[in-house]
Amino acid sequence: MTTIAVTGASGFCGSHVAATAAARGADVLCVGRRPGPVGRHVSWDAACEVPDLSGADLVVHCAAAVGDPVPGSPAEAAMHAVNVDGTARLLRAAGDRPVVWVSSASVYAPGPGRSRVTEDHPVRGHLNAYGRTKAAGEALALAAGAVVLRPRAVYGAGDPHLVPRLLSRIRRGLLLLPGPSVLLSLTAVENLTDACLAAAGWPPGAYNIADPVPYDRDEAIRTVLRAHRVRARIGHVPLSVARATVGGAGRAARLLGRTEPSLTRYAVDQLAHSVVLDVSRARAQGWVAGRALRDYAPAVPGAPGGVSGCAEEGAGEAAAPQG
């Protein structure tokens, strides 16, 4: 029986990977600060410890510190301790074991020109500390010969991030978005999970992971709103106005002592420009994305009417270092 160590197994993506691995007959080690949904718990604080991976045949690294603090903010040091230093400790513990390292499309350079993003797209110019620390962490993983997966906007049952944030932005039945609608790649958590469990046999390197086709931004959001039985109109704010609002939100956050502004340059960039991932490299390895956003339209048991979440690309647990 194959033994798979899954870091961050108590979080969103990690819990799906752990549960699916167990359902497929693997023995699972849930490596992190809290137990996962299956298998045996191996305690690990990614910010300061070397994990015990004894007995593992494969390591799937999902643990990450996620969030949207600006580069250079105090919060970046905490992210660096997990996403970069924690990666170095994990790779040291993994030794010769194959490692699948879950990264993020946030590593790609921002701005226009992302209507077809291959794995060779520039990795630079990050607009938040998350993208910058994930890029530094994946560079270590790539140098060590790992398989690095780059999903975008991972969504699915149990996610606590993107959809809750989206719903929280509705005011008096109106959701304002920057600029006109654009095409965006999203990644169902099941598609990412399948890739995580298949990728151990892939050649080392980076691979984009996304749903079969990109989505029209506004239509995707309407699908989410219908799934949650939320009635809201979508309005469009000129991009120049949205960018100007970012500055005020940053000043307000500093005055209130918050680590993240209510609106950031990164959020505007991700919503206002097309970001479509080319997944042909993963497809060439036999991976097929079997799920799409329409599969989450029916109500999710235990949730008020539907889609449980579209976590921003992060593969870990929450906005603080998690495991």
C-alpha cells in the first residue's frame, strides 16, 4: 500500500487530497498542526519545524500561509516563514521521496497579456506578499526536482475564502466589479486533487491546472449567486476608479491596524484582466479536468444553497500559517 504524506490536510485543498487518497486505497499521513479528515496525524508547525515524514512514499505539499497583504508589510515575514522557509524544511525532510508542491497562478506577472498563460510566463512583479512568497517557495521546489502545480482560484465544497469574500461585498443587492467582464480560469478542487495524486509520475517542473474551459467572469459570479440563492445585480466600476479606490483602502487599513486592505491592487488585477491558463502540459501527461463550475450549482449539503467557495489560488488553510 502506498503511503502519502499530505501537508495542510486539515485545510481546504489538503483535506480533499487526503480524503481522496484514502478513498483510492492509500495510507495517509496528515502532516500539520491539526488532524486531517482521515489517516494518521503527524504534528508539524511549518513556520519553525522539520516534519517527520517517516514511512511516506510520496509527499503532497498543500500547506501554505495565504492572504492578500501588500509586499513588504509585516505580514509578509509570517508568510515567508511558512511558504519559503517551511518549504526548505519540508524538502530537506523529504529527501529522495517524490514531492508534489501545490503552488498558485499568483506567481505569474500581473497586468494584461494573460489570455493564454503557459508555464513559461514571467514570474515577477508580484502585487502581494502571497504571490511573492509562493514564487520563492516554488523556486526551491523546482530546484529540488519537485512537480509544481499552479492552479488558479480553487473552488469547491468546504472552501472558506473566495465566495464568502464575494458575498460579503454585496451591498443592497449590488455587487460592484472593476471594469467589464473578462475571461478567467478557475480550478475545481477535484481537478486539483486528481492532479496532485497523478503528478508523482510526471517529469519535474511546473504545470498549470484549471477547469476544461475558462469562464466569463460575470456569468461565473451569477452562477455562484444563484447557487447560494442570493439575488444581486452586478455593476461595473471603471478601472480607473477601482485603482484610485485601492489607495484609500490601503490608508484606511493602516489607520485601523489591519494587515489587509478591503481592496487591493492584486484583487483589482485578478478581476479586471483576463487570466486564462494553458493546461496542455498537464494534459500531455494524461491529466483530464473532469469537473466544472456547473457541477457546483446544486445545493451542497450543509450549506445555504450551493457553491461552498472559490478559494483564491492558495492551497493551504487560512490567512495565517496553517498546516
